[in-house]
Amino acid sequence: MVLPKDIATVLSGAWVLLNNTPTDLNGVPLTTDLPLGSKPVGILTYHATGHMSANLASTDPDQRPMDLTYPSKPNQSDAEWALVGKHTLAYAGGLSVKEGSTCENGTLYHGPLTVANVPSWVGTSQERNYTVFRADEGAVVLHIYTRDEVNKVMGNLFWERLD
């Protein structure tokens, strides 16, 4: 797996999360038990040298206690911090594509990951399918999607390139 220069040129940059629409395997949108909440925020960064980072978090008030600080203070509970951790995803590592991928679509590999807030992800590669297209208003959009047969979920994340 490599990152061809033409694909690296298309993907390189910072992307802001527009929409996260998880569905069941039949395409029906999920509305409950959303790990990143109902309106998550995120930044995805790809570098032409074959590195990436992803940071996503819920904005739902019941998933983000607003009185937390970093570093934590003694009066802040482990339960509050666990709640934030449960509804946040952050990782970084290598970036490559599967042979046969193009500038418009294919399969990405995030990894091997060198850092992840989910400890079991360190050292793994996360496979993601992608499509790049231009929206009606001219913005470049990256659709990243996954199919999780175990949990019976399709992940659909739409990102807009930041210029």
C-alpha cells in the first residue's frame, strides 16, 4: 500500500466534518446510541508525505460536561472524564491507499496508527472507503464510509476541504 502523488495531491489538506450519518446495513439512519452524538464536530488532516490525524467529538451537552479543564482538577470526577472519552475519537498515523484507488474513489488506510485515544487501535490500520466530489456550491467534499458487519452499522462521514 502506498500513497500515489496524484491521490496525495487530492486528499492533502485539512477537512472539516460536515455530517456524520450512521445507518443500519439497509441504509436506515440511526438516531440512538450515537457514539459521537447527534451533531459531532471534527477535523481530518491528510499530508502528502503519508501521514494523517483525525479528531472528532460530540457536541451534545449531555455527553460533554462543560466544567472540565485540562489538566484535570481534583474536584472533577473520573465519570465526567470517562463520558468525554466515550464520545471523542482521536488518532494519528500513516496514510496509504489500496492498489486500484483513484483520485475520485477507492480505499484508504489510516495507519498503522501511532497514537489513538482508543488504546487497542495503536498499531492497527483502519480501512475506510472514500469518494471525492465537488458539491453544487463548488466545495470539495470527501465522503468516507465503512461497513461494520459485526455491529450492523454503516458509517457515513462527509468532510469539506478547508481552503
